[in-house]
Amino acid sequence: MSYADVNGLSMYYEEHGDAPVTEDNPALVLLHGGLFGSQTWAPILPALAAGRRVITADLQGHSRTADIDRPIRVETLGDDVAALIGHLGLGRADVMGYSFGGGTALRCAIQHPEVVRKLVVVSFPFRQDGFFPDVQEQQRQMSAQTAVFMKETPIWELYERTAPRLEDFPQLVGKMSDWLRQPFDYSEEIRALRVPTQLIFADADMYSMQHIADFWALLGGGLRDAGWDGAGRPGAHRLAILPDTTHYGIFESAAMVEAADRFLSA
């Protein structure tokens, strides 16, 4: 349990597993969802850390990482993660993120492919309009003023237990709501991405199946028959749709662990 000084941020991280980090067995960096923290990975950490080193980190303003004077954007957080990988001397690491953390992992791979061996994006859209309309409406209603209504939720319980400055909670909610209002479309950068990537979504996610299919197509998937020998597959990229799963439980799903582990170990 330590802090790394990266990009003006004192970033909290933990190391799990005792396997040596090598080129053939790189470390895995796990990035949590928005408003939560790295503790949310606890149910699946033993499985992921069996045979590999796992690094969990709290992103800007979340849990044990105090906020700083800058907006919260997945682009700048992607820079933070790359800096953490360099700070720890991990070489090229595997990076896996869920939801908001998935966006951060994606930006890390886009902006710093030299430090990412493989990328796993769990339940994150490539474009802002990928969210279902009712989800977008809920996001528009979120603001620093609505933070008070979260005081009876697991989000607040974790923040209250771990954050260095409880008074920053409305600020975190406000910054996250501001990020949610920013339009984004990473289509062209994803088309150019050369980092082997796995997409993992729930079969009842907060994005339409069409959006998920479009994301997969950006990586070259679902465009042709792979053939008897699989030669028509989209390179090293993979897609997993997990049955009987939602956006809110996918990050602790045994099926997600199995899918990610198979991809990372291949």
C-alpha cells in the first residue's frame, strides 16, 4: 500500500501477488469504475493475482487518492496510469479497466502504447451516445449538489471509509458530472490501435448491442467470416458478451475473470 507522485498527483496503489514481473508474465494494472475505488476489485483479486503481479490504483479524486486542481478526464488519467507504470518500472504492463476505468485504460493504450502490452476494456462506450437515452438523462441530472443524495449508498460508504478529505465528495461528484457532459468519439483512434484488445460487455449492459457491435467493428471484428482456420479473425483482438450480467455486477463476475485471464494468458 503506497503512493506514487505522478503528474502532480499523489496516486494510491497496491501490489498483489508475488509472481516476478517478466516480459512473458507482465504485471496487470486494474482500474476501477467512476466514484468507486480499487477496493471494488477485492472479490476477484485472488483469481487475477494467481500467477501474476496485480497493481490496483485509485484514480484522481477517488477513494485514497486526493483530488487536485484540474478537471477529471479519462485522457489525463490515462497519462497518470502510464506514469504509474513507469514509476513502478513495470516495462510493458497489461491494463484492464471497468466502466470509467475502462475509458482510462483505453486512453492509456491510445496515448501510451509503448507501456501497454494488452488492453481489456470492460463495459465502456467508444462514443458518448453509446449510453442508452435514459442513462444519459440520469447523467445530465448529476451534479455537485446531488452528492448529498448519495450519502446512503455504497459509493459514499467507501468514500467515507477511505478518502483523505471527506469534504471533497461534492467536488468529485461535480467533476464526474462535468466529464459525463463532454462529448467524445474515439472511433478513429481505436481503428488505429495496435495494442491487442479485449472488449467485455454484459448481455444487459447500459449500451445497446448495436453500439457494442460497432465498437467491435472498429477493431476489425464481425466484418467477415473467420474461415475454417480462423485466419479471418481481427488479429489478436477479442470480444466477450457475458450472459445473465449487467453493467453493475460485471466487474466481479467469475465469467469476466475467466474471459480476461484467457485473453491475457494467451
